Amino acid sequence: MEKDRYLNQSIIRALRILELFAQREEPLGVTEISRLVGLHKSTVHRLVITLETSGWLLRMPETDKYRIGLKLIAVGKKAVSDANSITAIHPILEKLTQITGETSILTMVMGNQAICVDKVETSQRLMISSQVGQSSPLHAGATGFAVLIGMPEEEAFRTLSHDLPLPVYTDKTPTCMEELRERYKERRENGYVIASGEVDPGTTGIAVPLYFPYERCYGSLGVVLPDYRADEEKIQRVLAAVQQGACEARKRLDWGFEGPCKNM
């Protein structure tokens, strides 16, 4: 692409490091960052020192590990406050969790991943959760694949092709492009995705696609729960609630929606 000529590789590498911190809760050292991002240790050390000096990362003297700095936290809060769609849909997440008794999740696509941008957790002692900022694959799992089926087919598979070979998470993870295309067509026609154990063993997800006109990106609304609570009756009840929640979300997002929604 023409714009590739203007890309600064040092900045891209630094951003990859910052994205890594968004996906993990624990502090990280230079050696671990180097392994996770696939860059030489000396390169990572130089970038991390720059990020620390600029206030984007904070070094913990007792361990020589790093966590996100106050500047990154401030920018994140500003991004959330500016994201009108997230604010508009949050009450729907709260209602969805209240109705289903399970954790509800809102995701948006970023590159070839689905990013959790908001969540409301269940109060049950054993729960399936996702951290805000955590990424999920598009080719597996309910919340990610629901994002995919919201895209036109050509765009969906062009996006997947950027991540070949597709990562395998469990023995249930689909990676065959021909199979994924068939799954895409079937689930797009259905308008929802139900998946179990494709990314995390013992986890069932139910999700539907959304489109965010303000951010101009695809996403999904979903619920995740442990497999042992996901009997057929519960799945159908959660699916109905998620579909209703998505209906309300599309009205709030003004996604050219016509027709009434049932009351949640």
C-alpha cells in the first residue's frame, strides 16, 4: 500500500509493547516482553526505557519489571469517555447480566482481533470473565466470530488472511479456511454464534454482531459462561436475551434499524 512508505517501524514496535500490557494483568520484564513480541532484547530495552522516560510505562524498582504508566491510563480514560457507543450500550450490558446471571461483553474489532471494550461481570462465585482491553481471535470463539459474521464476506476473509496460519488454542479451534467459510455463511444467516471451548476450555459463548457507526467499526455483543451451566435451556434463554440486547443496541447506535424490539 502507498501509505506503507510513511510507516515508522520504531513507533510500531513501541505500540506493540503497549498493546501487550493491555492484554496482561501482571507486570512484565524486558526478557518476557522480548519473548512475547518477538523482538531482540536490546531493542526492547531501548524502547521500554523510552516509554518509561515519556511516562507511558512505569518501572517497579523492587522487581525491575514494568506496568502501564499514568499517561497511558489518562489516554485510556479519555478514549473511553469519547467512545459514545460504549457509554450508550453499557446499560444494555448491565441488563443482560441481570437477566442471564452471566458475564456480558462488548467487543470491537481492531486489526485482525476482537478487543473487549466493556463488560459487566456476574456476581456468581464461579464466572468466566474478560479484561477490558483483552484481545480475542476472530476465527474462533463466539465473541470474535460474531464480529466476523457482521462483516461482508470478502472483508471478513481478507482480515483473516492477515493472520495465517491461524492460531490454535484448543482441539476445538477451527483453522481450515474452507471450513471457516462454511461456518461464516451458516452463522451469518442465523445472525448469531454459539461456541464452546474453541479458545478457552470449559467456556461457552453466545454472541451477535454489531456495527458502530460513530467508530466505523464492527463488533459484537455477547455473554460467556462456564460449560457446566450451559445446558440447552440456558443457552436458548441467553441467546434470546442477547438477541434482544443487540436489537436495543442497534436502535441506540442508529444502525438503520426498523421494527420493534421485545422488552428485555
